Amino acid sequence: MDILFKVLIDPFLQMGAMPDLFVQTIWDGFVTGVLYALIALGFVLIFKASGVFNFAQGIMVVFAGLTLVGLYEMGLPAPLALLVTLGVMFVLALAIERVVLRPLVNQPDIILFMATFGITYFLIGLGELIFGGNPKQMITDQLFLPRGAIEVKMLGGFVQFQKIDIAAAVIAVVMIVALAVFFQKTRIGRALRAVADSHKAALSVGISLNQIWVIVWFTAGIVALVTGIMWGARSDVSFGLQVIALKALPVLILGGFTSVPGAIVGGLIIGIGEKLGEFYWGPLVGGGIESWLAYCIALGFLLFRPQGLFGDKIIERI
Amino acid sequence: MFYRETGQFKTNYADDMAVFPILQDRIGIGLILAVAFVLIPLTGSNFLLSSVMIPFLVFSLASIGLNILTGYTGLISLGTGAFMGVGAYACYKLTTLFPEVNIVVWIVMSGFVSALVGVLFGLPSLRIKGFYLAVATLAAQFFLQWCFTRIPWLYNYNTSGAIEVGQRTLFGIDVTGAKASLEARYMVLLTLVTVLTWVASNLMHGRIGRSFMAVRDMDIAAELMGIDLLKTKLLAFAVSSYYAGVAGAAMMFLWYGGGEANDAFNINQSFLILFMVIIGGLGSLIGSFFGAAFISMLPTVLKFGLPALGIPLAGATAEHLTYILVGALIIFFLIVEPHGLARLWQIGKQKLRMWPFPY
Amino acid sequence: MTRESIQKGEVLLAVDQVSLSFGGVKAITDVSFDIRKGEIRAIIGPNGAGKTSMLNVINGFYHPQQGKITFKGQTRSKMRPSVAAAQGIARTFQNVALFKGMSTLDNIMSGRTLKMHSNFFWQCLRHGPAMDEEIRHREFVEDIIDFLEIQAIRKVPVGKLPYGLQKRVELGRALAMEPDLLLLDEPMAGMNLEEKEDMSRFIIDVNTQYGTTIALIEHDMGVVMDLSDRVVVLEYGRKLADGTPDEVKADQNVIDAYLGVAH
């Protein structure tokens, strides 16, 4: 009975006893969730347009952040470094399309998936070779990102909102809106949606797949850069981020591989669920459950809704 | 000219269904086994045994396991490392609790614990398919890895938090622990791998292998033919995890000689074994060996091969270059032959059959 | 057994007022018909009439919202596909659903799975009972291979075979199950005249030699009218007509459905 009390009742009592702490935990989870959602977003873009399960999205985040900081350290002014990094991401997209995607067109999904592993290894090696493997400080001030925190008095205590977190949330929203407009309103966006529906049909009406792939990977690269800056500003820029980026995978399960709203909602659920779980239930089993809780939330969810949050019901046909 | 089945007539179905129906293949296998069992232990250097052969054999076993799941049954798993860990910890617990039972028995038995855990984590596979399942197996990877470090009972409350391999003997010869010779460890491992490969080959050539492949190729049709999908998938998880578990136990006891879970059984290990299976060839046992050889020897070859070619390398740079090269090679191999080294091997054999004529 | 005696023969499978819908889309509405032991029963109708859905209902892949299915005297409203297979229902598919990575031989052998019982231990060793069983079933499968005249492609991976042969292998795989009821979903789709003639011959031979009851979906009216004992016509998920080929041909509803009605 004691155990049941500790698992089922006590955490909620704690939440009620210190509501300010509860709000703080939710806020932390929310911000983490936004960043998960951003990684997942880059992933969804690529999966929709080229059907590639892009394992390298995590390393692209690290690589983009690292390039930016590395270039700055080499003496480039921050705005120029940002531009050059964008250029690097474009070249990367071009190279991936040319060297990896084009020769592997029409191969089974798992082969393309493995190829993105190859990209991951390659980028890890390249990044470390050029910029070194040590963690770096994100150039927060130079990019005019705010520092410090706002403390709000509420619920009988203080809740701290880091300014950089607020900025991250705002920038994420802006980017998502921009992407939505890009997809819905532009000619390239329409072509992208066509490719997502059917490669063959898109080809037959004269859409160049290769061009679309470059655009999509570049877009994912931009998303990765933004994620890298935000995440780097919260902690630092290091290859450790790559493991955290794996957390985007349960988000994808939850939201569905092809759904942008799914990625966002899924990211928030995972982020908040994980923080609450770790904070209120983690101590019961000795902590550290953050490493797997997200996967178990996603797995449990999947058992009841195999198509994800926003997917259509799957009707199997033969 | 030398490799031809002409004139080798089969007069009954048993002969026709043999794993190696062609005489030359049987001779080849005999030769390989002779070299592995006699020549290498007698003449091989310590370097060959410890840095090449033992890692190769351990990884071969693990890739056979994953290949049964991914290559034959079509279920992608990213949790192989964790299942190996289950085997290692099971073996550790068993040999500490019952030290009088021979260690080799426990290495073989520990696979069953791993199989059980594999079945548990395989349960979602009925409802989840493809990459969704792959991500689901990550739950197994991270949860089990967490267990390895957070449950002190598993590592016998050692202060190091790691598996400590004690001294154990087989027929009076040390096979584990600090005093065990490389040759003894190698021979035990080689025997295990040979027997288990034979068993895997038997399974894959019979009813069970066929139902695995049926599920992989067209699960709906398999179901409509009376193949129970849940049972078949769970069996695949069980067999696969068994092999992974034995590989993990062998890795700890016959190769590392002790160590910590987070190093040996982490997510990177899972990925590495998936590489081996893909590079070697999905759905091919011999491919598992090729893949294991390729991936496990690549860092060693680069480390010693590049300086020999006149490209001097300092420690850190060498490591970065290895990453770059491994990444590039993976992509290269996938482009050249997406069906893996096993397919290249088959094409080679086909060419040999025609030789000296082009077709 | 003469064709006339079959016509009055016992009912092997009866579909009773079955309705099936996906969300709001009605695939089958209130359809009843029966299949008698030993006959060749054709299901025809325009595209989207619910023919394939009907087969899916019969072998348990789709679960109808309403209605009952009686097979060999056992009545049920839904069942698992593997149970249907165990009770003796085999089928082929509209789009060939072979196991592409396996050889012809292995594909047909996999049809014997339900009949193989040697345990896991012997399977591991591939000796003793497991090997005996394997050889026994191989002999049975070789008979099917002879019957379908596909000896030459025994060891070829089916993915490499031309379409017509794939259809034949698929029939072989279904036959390997020794079914009481064989469901064929467009066995002749996409075939040329010669291949159609071959396939027709196999279907008739299966029916007469092994006495297997056959239900088939086919668009080629010539073939349907020649082969089948009785025909059921579906349109928009409803039953339009049911009877011998001659009766169906003369049915005004059918003529309207196929030729269109002047309004």
C-alpha cells in the first residue's frame, strides 16, 4: 500500500503543496519540448519529402552550432559567421543530395536509413577534425540573444523564466509559422507537398526531385542551425547534444513521422512528461529515468494508437 | 573451371536440401574450419588473437542474432547492445550464485535470460511496424542500460559498478579471468560460434526460417496462410536475443574480462551491429561474418594501415579520420552494393562457375 | 461427381447478410450467398463492387460489422486469418503476394507450414524427425511443381520471375495448403491469351482432380462463363444477381450494370 501511495498519490500532493515548483517544472519541460519539437521538425520535413528516416538530424544540429561558433572563434564577425554557416548547410544539402541520395534512389528505406548513419559518422569526424572535440560556448551576446532571467511572483513563490528560453519559444513559433506559409503559399511549397504525396506523380508533372531534395535538406539544415543556437545557448555546443537529439525519436513516434503539428505537440508532451516524471517519480527508483521515460511514454502510446497522434487510421489492404 | 556442380547429381531430396549442396563448398568450409581450429591457435600471434579474431567472433555472433531479427524477419532493432548486456549480466549473476557450474554452461544458458527479455520487448512488434518499431526498441536499449547502472544487485554491489570476471576453468584449463590464455579463450569462443552458427543455419533452412522470411516479405499473406504473426515475431525476438545474449556474455567473459555496461552495451554498440548486418547483407548468415569482419577490423586496419602507407597520424586526428572514413565507407558500400558483401560473394561465385568463359 | 449433383450438393460456405464498412464508406451491404462443395463459384462485378472485400471477410482478414459466415457447419461472425487457414481456406491475391525474397520451392513449402509439427529442438538440429518431415513435405511440394509445370524455376527467387509465372507459383502455394476452399482473386488479371488458357486448365484440373471447391473473382467474362458452375454478381457492395452463368447472362439487372441503362 505504501508503494501505491508513493506512486499514485504522493507526487500529486507534492504538486499541490508547492504549485510554484510545479509551474517551474512544467515551464522547463515546455522549453525542452520546444527544442525536441524543432529537431523532430527537421526530421519530418526530410521524411515527408524524400522518405528518408534521417538519423543525421541530431548531428546536423551539433554540426551547425559548431560551425557557427568555430567560425566566430576563427575571427569572423558574428553576422558573417551566421551567413557562412548557412552557406555551409546549403553545401551540405547539395553534397548529400549529390553523393548519397541520388545514387541510392529507389533503394529500400533501411538502406537510406543506414546511409544517414554514414552521414552522421562523417559529420562527427569532420566536425571534430576542423573545430576540435571540446565543448564550446555559444556566442549568445553576439547574436543579440537575451541573457538572464525574469522572476515572476506567483502561487506563493517565485517562478523563473530564463530570457533565452522565452526567446527560444518565440523563435520556434516564428519559424514554424514561416515554414507553414512557405509550404502553403509558394510554388516550391506546393511542389514539396506534391513530392511528399507521390514521387512518381510529382516527376510526371515535371517537378525535379533532385532540386526539391536539396531545398528540403537545406530547410532542415536551417532548422538544425536554429536548434543548435538555441540549445547551445542553454547549455553549450558539444557532441553530447547528439544523444539528446535521439529524444526527438519518441517525439516522432508520438506525433507521426509525417505530421508537422504532430512533431510540435509530441515534442511538448514528451518534454513536459519527461520533466514531471523525473522530478516527481524519478526519486522513487533512484533517478535518471529521464534517459528512457520518453521512449516508454511513446511506446505505451503507440500500443493504443499505432498511427500516432495525427495520423489517419491505417486500413490494411491486399 | 574448378568451381562447378556439373556431374554432381543428387539422387534424393536430403542431398538436394543440404546446406552446402556443392562439393567444392564443403571442401572450402572444411578448410576454413581447419585453419580456424588448428592453424590460428598454433601459429597466430597474440595480436591476431586478441585484436582481430576474438572481437571478430564476438561480433559475428551478435550480428547473426540481429540478422535473424532484421534480415530474416524484417524487424529492425536498435536494442542489440542492451540484449547483449542482459546476457553478460545474467552470466555474471549465474556464475556468482552457482560458481560450481562450468562457466561455459552459463555463457550458453545466459542467452535464455536474454531471450526472455527480448520476447518482452518484442511484444509491441505485433502492432508497430518498420521504423516505429525501431524507435520502440530504443526504449529497451535505454531502459535496460539504466537498469545495468542503477540496480546494484546486478553487479553484485561492486564498488566499481562493473562486472568483475573471476577465474573459471574448463577441463582444468583457465578460460576466464586474468590467467586464462588467449588461445584457451579463443578456442572456447570459436567452438561456441561454430556450433551456434550451425544451429542458426539449420533453423533458417527449415520451417522456422521460412515462416520468418514469409513474415518479412509479406506479413499479411503469411497470416492468411496460417502463420501466427505474434508467435513468429516473438520467436524471432527470442532467437535473436539469445544470440545477442550469448555474444554479450562471451564479450564480457572471453574478451573484455570485465567492464562497465555503459561502455560495452550502449547505443553505439547497437548501431555498430546494425552496420555489420547491413554491410554484410540482410538475410545472410555468411554476410553476418563478412560484416562483422569488416566493421570490427576497420579501425585496426586504419590505425596500422595508414601509417604503413606513409600517412602519419597522431592520436586524436587518427580518431577523427577514422570516423570520417567509416562514414564515407558505409555510404560507399551502400551505393556500390546495397545488398551487402554477401551479394558480392554470390556474384563472385557465379562468375567463378562460368570461368574462364565470360558467360 | 457430376456437375448436376454438385448443384444440389451440400453447402460448404454460407455468407449470411454480411455488411462491412470502413468509417463511413460501405464496402459490402447485406450480401448473402453460398458456395457448395465441389463447385467453381465466380464472384463478378464492376471495379469497387466489394469483391475483394468479400474474400477478405471470408478468410477473416476483415471483420464484418453485421452478418454471419458458416463454414463446414460452423457459424461465426469474425475470426482470425490464421484460424481460417487452419480450417482449410486458402487464397491467392489480386496483386501477387508472394514472398519475394524466397525461391519458388520455399514459397510453396511455406504453404505446408500448418502441416509441419516437428519441435524446435529438432528444428535446431535439422536431423531426425525435422529432416524426415522436411523430405516428406518436399515430395508433396514436388507433386504440385510437376502439376503446375514449373520444375525449371524451382530454385529461382520468385521476385525475378515474370508475372504469369508468379501467379502460377502463388496458386501452387495455395494448393500446398491442401485447402477445402480455394479463393482466387483475379487469377488471370494481366495475362495474355495463352497464359489464361493455361491458368484455366489448372483451375479446372484442381477442381476435378483434387475435388477442391473454388471461389474466384475474374473480369474476363468468357473465362467466368466457361469455368464456373454458378455466378454471383455484386455492384456497389450489394448482390445484384445469383445463379448459373446462363441465368446471370439473361438477368436484366446484370445487363444494365454492365452495359449501362438508357435514361
